[in-house]
Amino acid sequence: MSGLAKNQNAIFALFEDGVALELTALSEQSDISYHETIKTAGYLVNRGYLARLENGVFALTEKGIEAKAQGVVIKSGPMGPDTGKGRTPFKNTLRQKAWSAMRIMVVFSINDLVAVASDDPTKQDHVNIRRYCLALRKAKILFDMPTRERGYAQSSNGFKRYRLFDDLGEIAPTYRGKKNEVFDHNSREVMPCHA
């Protein structure tokens, strides 16, 4: 069993019907790092076993309750066939991982996203995610938060934070730079980016 499936099984085992758990409790009870817990919760949401009730709080779905009753063991690999009905397959790209993290955290900074989306963060990862967030903000998918996250240096102004305003669905939207627009793969709609 891969580490990814092992983490999903460990987190999934903590849930019971009618019980809501938040990310910190899941991390502490499973002995999985907080950032890995965020990723794992996202995978369980994508599988349809968990639902996000509010920022960082999850509970079993009907599918999850049924899977627990049947003793389902989660295995790594595809979650189902690609039906070819206008949806692109789930890709494990930096921006897809960042998008999944946005959907779970709701309020976040670039540093939060990079820490979750990149196994070995680089300066280029920060630049990539910053550009992506800027495009999503211009398309009115994200909004700036009025307060900043505390910075590391004493002279720092802090880190800009964003709030996910429009959760488009599982597949990350794509920024099309030449057309200055964002394409939503879930609804197949185009959203122009405004200055």
C-alpha cells in the first residue's frame, strides 16, 4: 500500500457517522503532519467519502458511511474510469494540488499553498502559485483578505492572504495568458480576467 493510500485509510478510520472532525484533530489523532492531513482530506473529498462542512471541518458523506459499513480499504490509483464526458482527467500538477488545497483551506497565503502543493518547494513554485492566484483573483474566483498573515522577519509586512470565493469544482481552472481569461474545466465556461 502506498503512503498516499495509507494516509487516506488512517484519516478515514477516524470518522464515524454523524461526527465532524477538524484538520488539527485529524493530524494529531493520525500522527500525520498537518500539511499531509490537508492533502489527504482533499483526496477523500475527491473520492466522495468526506464532505467539507466549513473551513477545515469534515464529516462522512453517504458514500463514506456506506464504505465504512462495507469495510472498504482505500487503494492508490485511479478513482474511476475516465468517462470522456467533457472532463479532463485529474492531473497531479502543482496548480491542481494548489487548487485542491484552496478548496479545503478556503483562506490561505501563497506560502500555505506552496507548502501543501510542492514536495520540495522552490522559488519558481512560489512564482508559479503567485501568478496563478493573481489570475484567479482577476477572474473573481479569489478575493484578497483585508488582513495579512504574520511574516517571519520583524520588518515584514506579512503575507497576503486570499479567500476562495467561487469553488468551481474538482478540476483546477486554467489561466490562458494570451487571452487573459480563466477556463473552468468543470462547467466548460470562460471567465475574463479584469485588471
